[in-house]
Amino acid sequence: LKQEAVEELFDMMYEDEYVSDDFLKLVDSYGGKRDDSNLEEIVLNLYEFSRSLPNPSSWLKNSSEDFNPKEDFSFGESKWAKVIIKCIRIELEGLKEQMEDAIEIINDYEELSPYHETYSKDMAMIDELISASLKGWDELRDSFLNCELKFSKLKNAKKGADEEAKKRVKKVRDDFKGIVKNYNETIFNLKNDEIIKELKSIYPLMKCLSNLVDEFEKIYKGKKRDRGILDFSDIEHYCIDILTVEDEEGNRHRTDVAEKLSEKFEEILVDEYQDSNLVQEIILQSVSRNEKGEPNIFMVGDVKQSIYRFRQAMPELFLQKYNTYTINPSKAMKINLFKNFRSRKEIIDGVNYIFKAIMSSEVGELEYDEKEELNLGANYAETGDNYNIELHVIENKVNIEDEQIEKSNFDLEDIEDIDSIQLEAKFVGKRIKELIQSEFKVYDKEKGEVRPVKYSDIVILMRSTRDAAPIFVEELTSLNIPVYADTGTGYFNTVEVSTVMSLLQIIDNPRQDIQLLSVLRSPIFGFSTEDLINIRLEDKEGLYFDALNKKAEKKDDELSERASAFIDKLKCWKEKSVNMPISEFIWYLYTETGYFAYSAALPGGTQRQANLRILFERAKTYEETSLKGLFNFINFINRLKISSGDMGSAKILGENENVVRIMSIHKSKGLEFPVCFISGMGKKINFMDLNKPILFHHDLGFGPEYIDVEKRISYPTIFKEAIKGKVKLETLSEEMRILYVAFTRAKEKLILTGCVRNMESALNGWDIRSKGRGPKISKFNVLTSKTYFDLICPEIIRHPDGKPFRDAVGFDFNPLCSDFNSKWDVRLHSKMDILQTEQKNIEKEKDRVEDILNTDLSKSYSNFDEEINKRLNFEYAYKRASEIPQVLSITEVKNILLEDEYEKSLYPNVKMKKPAFLDQKKTISPAEKGIATHLVMQKIDMEKVNSPEEIKEQVDYMVKRELLSNEEGKAVDENKIYRFFISPLGTRMIKAEKTVKRETEFNMFIESNEIYKELPPEYKNEKIFLRGIIDCYFEENGEIVLIDYKTDYLKDGDEEEIKKKYSIQLDYYSRALEKITGLRVKEKYLYMFYNGSTIIVD
């Protein structure tokens, strides 16, 4: 609906009545190279963003008006400048710590003493910049512009200087120079009048954009109103409109309705308050008694777990209260819930150690100190197992000279093709196997005892599951580890679904090379790669189907016979697809090909079969639409992919299923698991949103890219840089909180895994980052983190348990933190370590398979042979009962009982005709005429059937009310209907008008032997639910007269054949009526509209 609305909006904006130069310039600037789809996306995103605010329209207007500066505008006093200054100060303070560490290193090495003077000057410059940032914009700008002039040349170090030390201190200076250069080029390069000029040039575009979003909101709201639907945002904003009113200055006041509602609520309890937004806050405050000085809102939350900023959650709301409420009894009181009753001490200590070092009020939006740290509340028994937090760093780089490669059977190209995700998945699978095989102990809360770990105790958490989860599932499944990924994507890419969809596509149209090859290569037909090459040699240039036909025509070898058999099968399926409902046809393919059963035998067979069943269910959903046929079904699925995205696999799990679960960290919130893997720690944090052409922020408004279409140049404006700095800080804070949520899901064992490209380079970088004052890592180092490893590994390096890190590259250990309560198992892995372990397991599996293949099956290896045979060869005594349908319609019963005649008419020779849109003479089918006539007979007023004209008026009225289409109205013959009403039967019906019942639905149970006469007597009690609709009946002298209308073509002399055809149907109608009414059916009639004859059925 949104897409319809935005397309309608843009179509309207291109019309002469609405089009403007500003709109066209907006499209040229932000629409994209080929069309305006990028601008459509911006409009939709901005609409969604604005809906998290109490007055979206007002915010949009104010945000665009920010670009229309007043005459006395000073950028240094603007909201943008204040944010930029704050971001720069945080960066400078972090950089100062780096510079202090660099000077310490210089002092420690005599050979680096020539550096001291230069670095001291640089330190003075940083102090000067920090001081200027406290004064104001102009002072900070002047200081930055002067800095580049003050950088002196670095003197040469003395001979024999430590190269690693030189590298580290030079990096700090290079970082400083890079920051100065970057800010001078992007922030301080414009004077105040130039900024004003830039503002004014962008203003028309931002105003146009705001107007577009406003107009979109009107169109979208209208479409929802027409369909009688609301979304959640509508409910919120209608609620605000009812509860509050806005004055001229933009302040909101409670309405009388809100006043009355506030009296009804003694207490308002809010859970997960850290994830509230401004709209929800206003609603809650408006129905509370806070304004009366009687606060009655009780809020529970943990700002460290606020991870929904992408849904416009505002942790600032929580923090404002957290920082102002007191722990003393008062009307604004806070209660600290400091105990953690979930996790073991090892996990609590590890969480506290990491987040004390990295989370601060500037980055993380909260100072993680003694007041915020977790305190142990759970009581776990000691089992002798190791519950230390594990940290596994895997190097994905391959050393060509590695002796392990020469000794292994791996090809170098195969090793290099294994990417980081696959390598990490192999390791995680191996570690899970080790936990299961070693019977690692966990506490069972329900049983109140310690027991060996199960697969269901284990979860693998990822920041994003979209790309990695399918690979993890594949690798774990190959190790026979039962696994389930709750990804919400990947359904259409599963092998089983894509194979069946390819089969349906080539049945509809075999001239599709990719789909045809995938079906031929699939287990359904089993053509080998060599077979496919030989077929292609028959026709190297044309379509593959042409080559296949040529091969089939030869019939000179086994391959040509198989090709011929395939084409014959395809033709057979094509014919069946025309006459069978799609859902039935799909199930027929499953059974005919054996693919459904085959899927069950593959690893993860239960999941694969469930996916195939879902495809069958979607076919049934399709049949409920007005569309029919295989071609339309394929399009239906394609539209489903576009409109709904790629859906997740079928849900087959219950709460107690013994499988390893893979889920995103967001989905794990509120859950807990005995053993928790956090994988993908080496994956880069996603800052891609910062590269969008226009950024949005609740406080700062719009941050557009400057685009000059004529000069073909673009660059980020200072306003975008301000928002970019703010959003980057907020994003990094959110990522830190997401990591905190992941850590705190673990109850007993926490295992961190991730890949790095180059181990030595990564360790050197983490060592440099590990420098800081006391327990805290430098803010600058936290700010420049690119991965979760960058956030946690610097703290591990300076921990005693980080010795494997230090040993790997020869670091000296100088502890900067005395808080070493946490225990860590740190392990480094090369690519070959993991692959060789896997190779050994494969060789063991091959040996086991070989043993099985060499087993003499003629011998008895068990005392249970007889019982096994009995169970495997068991056949259900009432097998036919499983084949009997539960529900049948009257038409289906008639077709079964008249099976011979039905078979002849079921697959008639199909005569191809032109589609209706190509046929100049647009007519409806005889069946559609029959349906239209039945509808008229159901709805017609029997007091107005005295002439064909009266009947025609009623038909026209039905067309007007859209009960009939225009074509159906024209197809209804009012003269034939009039002929019925003046017939003796019609006259009797009019006379009994008060008792006439039309289109009466009925349901009844019948014995299965009635329909399936070949069934043995013991099936007598097996019931079938029969349903149908009776055209018409009326009461006459305490008895029933039954009428069934027919529009069939009827030749003279065919009356007996018609009676035979429909007598079964009328018999069941009669039985149903006698049960419903308790009256005897005395007469049964078929009325033939074709020739006006009335046929009495005995």
C-alpha cells in the first residue's frame, strides 16, 4: 500500500499542474541515475522516521526551515556547531591519551629521544585545541586552521631504535595529523557567509522534500481509510490527538479526555522503558498524574540494553530520569536492581571487566562503573568443568610455506576459497561437538540438578544472520548437529524449494536454460555434468531445450533415451497442470518424482519436508485468489518475493526440540541459554547508513549531501557532517549495548569467536588500542573501533590471561589495570588447524562407511532381527482409511459415483483459443453464464417478475450494485427467467413465496461405503463430511418441493441422460432437507433454462 501511495504521489508530481523546478532538481539530485526510485526510498524512510515524533508534519516543516537562515544567523551558535564541537572534543581527549602514551614510549627508549621535542609540541597543540573547543566555534576553527602550519618535521631516531616502538609512536602522530587535515577539509573550510549561501541553495530542495512527505502521508492515509485499516503508528498519533493539544509555541497540554483517563489509573507500569520513543512518552505522561504532583508511573529498564534505536527508540528518555531521580525516598525515586540471577560468576566478572573499560558517558551513553556493574545473584554448584569465558581468534590468511599444507591432501585453491564465515562455522561446529562429547555440565532448573549439556542448551548469536546463518546451518548439518536458524529469510533459496520452483517453471515453459539445467542436474533426473555437456554438443548456439530435443530424436544411446523420457514426462506433466488445481499438482509432483520422500533422507530432512509443505500451502492460498493456472502461480510466487521479501524457512520447532539455535542478538533479547556462542566478532560494524545522501536526526533535522547536477559534483555538507558525527557516536554506543546484551544471554558458558585476515596485524592493532588511563581504554581507540574484536581484544591483551596474544607477537606485559577477577581462555587458530581437524573427521567417517559397506548382511548381528523386520514391514490394518477424504462436495461425490463418465470428460482434448484481451469478440464462458443466472435466481424479487422488462430492471440493478459485472449482466437472458416464472413450477413457487428458500448451504455425515462401494464392511463407521448448496426449495401442504436449476445444453431425447447425471445429487439434497426441516420431500425437479423444460426426478 505504501508503494502504491508513493508511486501515485510521484505520478502526480510529474503532471503539469503540480510539477516544479524544485521537484525536478530534487529528482535530479537524489533520484538516482536511471529513475527516481532512490528519492522514493528517501521519502518512505523520512516518513517512517518522522512517525516516531509526536507531530511529524511540524518536525518536517521546522527541519526544512532550518535551511532558511535569518539575517543574523551565526553558524557558531547553531545546533549543528554545538554537536560538531562536542564530537571533536571527545576525539581530541582520546587523542591526548594516545599522545601521552607515545611520549611515555619515547621516554622509555633512548634511541627515540630525538622525537621528544616534536611530540611535546604536538601535545601542546592538542591541549590548545581542547581549550579552544571549550571557548566556541570561531576559536576552535582558527586553532584547527593554524595547526597544519605548526606541524614540525620529525627528526630521525638514533641507530638501533626499536622498530615496533617507532611504528607505534608514529601512528599516533599520523592519526593526529590525519584528524586535523580531515576536519580542515570537511568542517572548517567554509566561512559563515559561505555556510549561509550553502544553506539557502539547499533550502528549496529540503522544503520540497518535506512537502513530498506531507503529501505522501495524505495519500497513504486516504488509501488506509478506504480499506478501513490502521497501522500501529496511526493508533499512536490518533491517541496523541485525543489526549493532547498543541499551542502556538509547540508545547503540548492535556485535554479533558486525558484528565478524566488519568483518574482511572492508580498506577502505570512500564517495562523495557529504555526502548520507549517520544510518542509513547507523551501518551504515558498524558494519562498519568504527574502534572498534579502525584507521580504514578513505575518504569523498569536497563539503558545498557537499549538496542532499538533503528526503530527510533530514545534511551535519552531513560537517562534523563536516571540521572535526575534520587535513591532517597521521594516522588522521583530510583531503585537500583544490581543483582544478576542468571549467570555464573565467570560471566559476570567478564562482562564487568570488558564494559568498565569501554563504556562511558560519551561512548555508550552511560558510565560503566561500580554503581553499574553486575553483581552475582545466582548460585551454581561447582562441577569441575571449566566455565571461563573462551575467546577464539581465527586467522583466515593462508601461509603458502606452511608445512601443514604440504602434508595435507588439500588443494591450495580449495583452501583459499573457504571464506571467513565458512571457516568460523567449521570451528563452531567442532567446538559444539567437543562440548557434547565431553558431557560438559550445566544446571537443569526444572530438575534441580546438574546434567550433561544438550544441543538445545546451545545458542549461536550473531549481529546479523542474513548472510552467515545459512552457511552455519550447512556446516553444522554436515557434522550431524541438529540446528535451526530463526532468520526470517532464505526460504526461496533452499535447495528443495528452488528445485521444485525450477521444475514448475520448465513445465510451464521449458525454454529457460538455467531452470532446465537445474532440474536435469537435480536428484529427480540425475543427469551428470558429462551428460549435460554431451547434450549441449548437439546444439552449441541455441537454447538448451533445442539441444535436448535433438539428442532425444537420435535414440542411439542410453543418454538419448533418457532425454526422450524426460521430454515425454514434461509433456505429460504439462497436460496434467492444465486440469489439476495447482496445490494438487504440486503434491502430485512430490509423490510422482519421489522428491518429497528423498528430501526426508537428506541432512535436515524434517526441515526440508516442512519447507516443501509450505510451498504446497502457498499454492492453496493462491487458489483462493481469482487467478488460475501454473503461469499465474509462478508470477504469484515472484510477487510474494518482492512484496514480502524472502521469507524464513518453515517453523518446525517446539520449545523442547533438541537443536542448536542460531539467532540474531536482537531476537535473543529477554532469553537465556546455558551455553552461548557469540560469532562474527571479527565482522565490521555496519556504518553504511552514514553514507546515505540525506541523514535524519530527531534534534538536528536533515543532513543532506550537496549535489550540483550541472557541475557533476557532490560532497557532504557541514550539516551532514554534524549529523554524521552524532549518529556515528549513537551507532557505536548502540553496538556496544548490543554486545552487552549478547554477553548477558549466557548462563554458564560464554564462547566468543571470530576471524581476522592477518593475525599479526590484528594483534599489533589491538596492542596499540590497549593503551589508556587506568581501567579505561582510550575514548579515541573506542571511537575508531571497526569490529567487536576491536572493542574487547585490547582489554584482553592487558589481562594476565591474554598471554597467548602477547606471546604470538612478543609483547611486553605491563598491566594497566588491577581488576583481574575475570578468567579467560584465549586461543589462536590458523586456517589449517581447523581444516586438518575436519579432514581427520572425514577420514574417520569414510572408514566407518567402508566398514558398513563390507558388512555381511546375510549374518545376524542382533537378537532383535525378528522385531526389526516386524516393525519395518508393519502395515496399518485400516490403510484405506488414510486415503479416504475427510470432506467432499456434492459435485465431487457425483463425479466419483459416475467415475467412468467423469474420466472421459476430465481430460478432454484442449482446444487452444485466443486470450480474451486479443479476442475482438469478448464473451463469457457457458459456465460463467450459469453462475450469473444462478446469482440472479438467488437475489431476484419474486414480486417483480411479471414481465421480461421487470426482470431486466432487476438484473441492471444487480450490475449497478456490482453483484454482477457488465458482461455477466448482458449474458443473463431475462426471457428465459421469465419463462421459468410463468411455467407451472414457477407459478407454484411464486404462490409459496413465503416458504421459498434459496441457496441453502448444508453439511451432513455419510458412511464411506456409500461413496467407495469397494470398501470392506469394517469401514462402515468411517464417516465423510458432505457439504453442498441447494438452489431452491419451498413448502407445499406440509411437504417439500426441491428445484435444481441447470443451464446445460440439452438435445431432444437426452432427458433420461440428464436425470441419470443429476439424480445422485438430488437424492443427497433430499436427504439433507428432510434432516434439516423434518418434512418429506415429495417432488424433485430439474429446471433446464436452455429449453425451458421441467424434468421430474424420481
